[in-house]
Amino acid sequence: MSTPDVTTPPEATPAFRIARSTRMHKYVLAVSVLIVVLLAAGPFILQFVNGVQPVSTMRNLVTLFTLLALAQMWNLLGGYAGLISVGQQAYIGLGAYGLWLLGDVLHLHPFVAVFAAGLLAVAVALPVAPLIFRLRGGYFAIGTWVIAEVVRLVVSNIQATGGGSGKTVISAARLPIDTRITGTYLLALFVAVGSILLVYFLLRSRLGLALTAIRDNDLAAQSSGVNVFRSKLLVWVIAAYGCGVVGAVVAMNLLRIQPTAAFTVNWTAYMMFIVVIGGFGTIEGPIIGAVIYFALLQSLSQYGTLYMLLLGIVAVIMVTVAPKGIWGYVAKRWNLHLFPVRRRLVLESPPPGEDTKPAESPDAAVAESA
Amino acid sequence: MSVVLELKDVDVFYGDFQALFNVSFEVEEGMTFAFIGANGGGKSTLLRTIAGLQRPSSGHVLFHGEPVDQFAAHKRVGMGIALVPEGRRVFPSLTVRENLIIGAYGGRKGDWNVESVVELFPLLKPLMKRQASSLSGGEQQALAIGRALMSNPELLLLDEVSLGLAPVVIKRIYEAMVLLVGSGHTILVVEQDVQHVLTVADYVACFLEGKISLEGKPSDLSSEAITAAYFGM
Amino acid sequence: MIWANVAIQGMLLGGLYALFATGLALVFGVMRMVNLAHGDLGILAAFVALFIIQTFGLPLLWASVVTIIIMFLVGYVLQRGLLNHTLGVDDTRPIVVTFGLSIIIQNALIMKFSADSQGLDAGKIENISVKITNQLSIGWFPLIVFVIAIVVIAALQFFLARAKLGRAFRATSDDREAAELMGINNKHIYSLAMAIALAIVAVAGILLAIRTTFDPTQGSFRLIYAFEAVIMGGMGSMWGTLLGGIVLGMSQTIGTQAFGAGWGLVVGHLVFLTVLAVRPSGFFAKTVTA
């Protein structure tokens, strides 16, 4: 969306325009690009320096990237469209199985299959939508869980997909190991960055505006001409695709698909907790949350059950005490918004009768979409 | 005459929006005090604050000289304050009889019971077993007032009881109110229908944008003055 | 005759599902909250009963009574201390908090009791059947469970319809603020509703533990079946929940008989999805689908 320059008769009101980015945003952009470039080039540089790929670091980072992408998807659904899903594991798992299906059975190159696998998730998400959209709030959440359960049961029962014991993703396993490790890493990075960009551009679009309206008040949005069903459907499908692609990347990383692991509700736990801790309804939040979660995972993962228990406790405390998450607190306290999604009122000239210099109002967001 | 209710410098906010500015007045026992004014003037907020559904951000609500701000709404019923809320808000899935009975849930002992309420509003008599959602506006209003009476209040708050009702129905409601007025309750009435409420009120205050713009006895106030205060001219 | 047997088994199984569902429906009816930890709380009750039996040697019946009382108190404190604070802002908080609770309960149970399957032993009654005809016999225990379900639902209905407190529940459900004006303390009513719901789900959890094996991860499934029973039955109707449970139970058992163990559950889910598609407000809807 362009930033229109609107001027009105000089005596009446001060000239203003509606802007999105500030200088700070440009710095943020520069820093972000730098980080992404470093992450992408990192393994190659380290290989050049050390002679060997930092394999375990790369595998770990794949986990971080996939968690980040998942959190963005969950946040897109829940934080922006108001669709709290407890069943995204259906699409993650479908993506994993999709990789196997497209790679092993249909002989697509695994790196291509990853992106096509998301479509398998969409194939289920689409027909399911009109059904579960009849439900609201908590019942909608459980409805998504039912869908995940059905998918898991069906996959577990069909011998062709390996039944309960699952399958190995041979097409990926056959790749030369260096190619596979590097490829998975770069794919994961791409998916993570892609998910952030996807959400960012979505929010800047008309759909983003519609979503904000829907999130605030369903019925009012409907009567303002927003096609609520279509907007929700679009977000639902996008999130399913995103989760599917992530599932495929995970499958490539693990080389094995198996119903219990692919469709476990723990995926939802991770996504939800990252968003809750990091910040609901913001783009920055899930990034922060993913990093924190990942750091905790590294240090506490051997404690398994205790770790999940603590995670649950932290999530419950966060929602009660700091419902907007860490980023929510930071954003409010220091009025910081790294992603220029909000629209701001910028005064071009001082209002009549005042001697102050041109001011930028940081907060007068015409649409609060962050 | 003792002072039943006093408001001292009460400010009430809805989030950032200030609905009442420094409101102060006194209500004596047995008095019928009318609040008039245009929509959004703060009248409903006033009654809700007295009933305990809103808290003042500063100032006090005093009932028989004691501040009641710390008491939640459900406690104030037991103290003798009953509100007939705007929009009637009868319980739709309960029958008429059940609505009345629940009115006595947290209330006090006294003369009001199902029989005496039905005497006041005979139109309710054939409706006792009907679900409240199937009642007409006027019937629901009678039910809402009767329900509030079931708690045997000392201070009765009526919020826009004539809103959305046919003139014939309003007349009947006010006939009942005349009987109420004579029975020793202290009554605060919020109305947009100025004409009717002035016939029953001992004292009237006009609200404009959260402040009292005019007050006095109905007999002392000219209709020009009232109109001016109502619209802020 | 095998189908008649299967159908009856499904019907009786439905009684158990209805018991799980009733508490869920009650809480939603009174405060519009969906408790994602509901199933896990039922399983928690089973473990509490197990713990009491193993540690104090109480017989099953007494352990059950104590457990029910404990869960009643847990419900009150949980609602008053935590869940009440999540209500009123938006839909997301109660969902996230109760989901978090679900994770907490499951993992805490695994840590204390391990992930192994457990069982509660009710003795001979688990195995004896009553013979109806030469080919048809019904297990005593499933029949008892079904009867308990009916009794509990009837008692709850009676409570809601006739008791002073039950009337307060209904009024609060209709209009929370107006109920406050009647002298009804919302916070207290919500907490009581949760307390009753957990007492009921404790009964369900214990009966489940007797009927079959249980482990810490069972709660999620209980929640899903309870939810399906509520939705199919129609929100706002307790008896509808029983019917929903019966339909679900029968779908599962008939599905298992027709297609094998794994598919039985799928059939149940598919029936649910069909009802959701065709008659989304359920069999006996009293309120609009939320």
C-alpha cells in the first residue's frame, strides 16, 4: 500500500500524511538482512575455515527455524484472525507425509517436494473449514483437535502409509549427506524468513486490515462489508500450507515419518507457548519467543517431562500476568515496533498557532494492526 | 428527613472516557428524584455506580452516611439498594415466577413478595408460568420492576423504564409508580421521557455530558429552563 | 444378534461419555468457558483414587467418595483462584490457560506415576453379565455406569430447575450482570459450577478407570469424546448430551465391529463431523451454537 500525500487547505488543518516506516524501521531492515545473510552463508564460511560443516549446529538451527515458522503460523491464526487452533499438528503431519508421498512415491526431488507437500495439508484444510468454522472459541479449538485426531487415526490405520510404525523418507535419505544437511538448513532458513515476510505482507494488505477488524469485532466487520468467512478461510489455508511445509522440512531433517510423532499435540504446545511467551498478535513476539524457547530447549531438553511441565506452568503464568507476552511488554514500555505494519500520522507542518517543529506522532495509528 | 443517599464529587470513567464529572447531590428519605437528560449524559452510569456495577475513580457514594464504594453490586442488594437496569434485562430462560423469586435471592425481608408484586402489576398474573423471553416489552418492564421490588429495597433505582414502550404501556407503568412513590421507598428515576417523570418527581436534576446542568423542584423550573439545560443551550 | 450386542454396548458406553460431557457442558453453560483440561481432570481423579487406595488402603468405594470431594474442592479453588481471572477479556485466554493446565496435569502425572497404564479394581462386578436372551447378555458394570449417568444428569437437571442455587446458575448463565443485581455473586457461582463439574468428571474418571486401563495421556481423548457428545447433543441440553454420548458410543462400537479396532474411532469422529455438517446446533439445541 502506498503512502498517500494528502494536503488540505493550509488554514484549516495542518498538512499531514499517513506513513508506515520510520528511520528506525530502515535500520531494522538493514540489520535483519545482515542477520539472514550471515545465517545463510555461515555454514559455508565455517566449512571453509574449519574444513567441516558445523552439522549439529545446523541441525539445531533447523529446529529453531521450524519452530519460528510454526509460531508465525499459529500467531497468524490466533493472534490476528482470532482462530485459536489446537490442531495444527494435522497439517504439520500431513506435510511430513506429503514429503514421503511426493518424494518416495511420485519421485519428485525432495527439495521441491517440500513445497508441494504443503498442498497436501491444504487439501485437507479446505474442506474442513466450512465444518469447523461453525464452531466458536473453545469449541472451535477442540474441533481442530478432532480433525487432527481423525487424520492421525486414518494415517495410522492405512498400511500403505506405513501404519503405526511409519516410514523412512528414502528419497531424502538417498541424497548425498552434505547436500541434504545444507539443503535442509537453507530450506528451513528460507521457510522461517518466508513465514515472517508472508505474515508481514499479509498484514499490510487489505486482508490484514480485514483481519484486524474481524479480530476486534466479528459482527461489526461483517456489517462493514468484510467477507469474514473468506478472510478466515484464506488465513486458515495459508497457515495450513505453512505448517505443511514445516512438517516436510522436519521430516527431511529426521528422515522418518511416524503418526504419533507427526501428529502429536505437542506441536500445538510448542507453538502456543512460543507465542504466549513471546507476544501474541505481533510479528516480533513469535521471533523472540522462538529464540527463548529454543534456548531453554537446549539447556533443559534432557529433562523431557519436567521441561514440558515447566513450559505449561510458565505459559499459564504468562497469560495471567503478562498476557501480551514479553514483546507486548517491551512494545508498550518503549513504544517499539520493529515491523512497520502500523500506520502513523505524520504532520508535515506545524499546526496553526503553534511554534513547535514538525512532529511525528508515533502512536496515532489509524489502524492498529500490530 | 434523613439523607439516604449522598454522592460526593464522584468521577466515573469507562476506560479513557469520563462519564461523570465531580457529581454531588443528596437524596432524602421517601423522596422521588428524577434525572433527565439526553443520551450519553451519564444518567445510566450514575445509577450503575450507585448500584455497584461501576466504581468511581474518585469521590464517594454514601448510603445512610456510610461509604459503599468497596461493596460489589451483589452485596448492595442486601443493603437495600435495587436497580431496574436499562433495557429491562429479565432472565430470558426463566419463567416470570422464577424471575420474581430470584429477585429475592440476595434481598431483605419485607412486605414485597410474589403476591404483592402481582397485586401491583396485575398484568403479570396470567403470565406466571411463561418464559420471560416471550413477554412483550411492557410486560417485561413490569416484571423487571417487580423483580427489583422482591428484594425489599429501601432505595429503588429505575433506569429508563419507559424506553421503547407504547404510550399506553408507559401510562400503566407510571400508574404503578405513583403507588410506589406513596409507599415509602426512596426512588431515583432516570428518564428521557421528561413529561411523565415530572409528574411523579419531588426533585429533578438534568444531566449534560456528565455534569448536572440544572436541578430543582419541578414546580420551580420552567419548561424553557429545562429544555435549555437538556440540550446545553 | 451380534449387532444388537454391539449396539447395546455402544449405548452403555455412551453413558460414560455423557458423564464426561456433562461437566464440560455445565461449565460452558454457566460461564461460556471451554475447559481444555476437562478430560485430564477426570484422569487426575482416577489417579487420586488410585493413590488413596495404594497409600491408605481404603476400599474403592470410600476412596471414590474422598476423591469426589477432593475434586469438588479442586474445582472451586481452580476456578476462583485462576480461571476466573482469565474470563471476560477474550476467548483466547481461557483456551490457552486450560490447554496449559492440560499439559501440566499430564506431565505431572507422568512424573509421579510414570506413563504406564493403570487400572482400578472393582472386583467381580467388572466381569459379570446379566443374560437377556440366549445370544444377548449385558455386562453389569456398563449397565451400572449407564444408570449412574442417567441419575447424575437427572439430579443436575433437577438442581438447575428447582433449587435456589440452580436457579442462580441459570440466571447467571442468562445475564451475568443482571444476576449480580439480584445479589448473586458471579465469582462464587462460577466456582461452584466448576466444582460440581469436576465432581461429576471425577465420577466419570473413576468409572473409566474401573472399566478399562488408564494412563496420564488419556485425558485428551476423553475431552474430545466429551466435546463430540456435547456438540451432537446440542448445547444447553443435558439430556441431549446423553443422546450425543449414546450416538458416539454406538458409532464407535459398530464401527469397530464392522471395520476393525483402529477404524471404530474414525467412524465415531466421522459421525460427529456429519452431524456438525448437517445439524450444527445438535439434536436438542436450546441455545444458538456458540
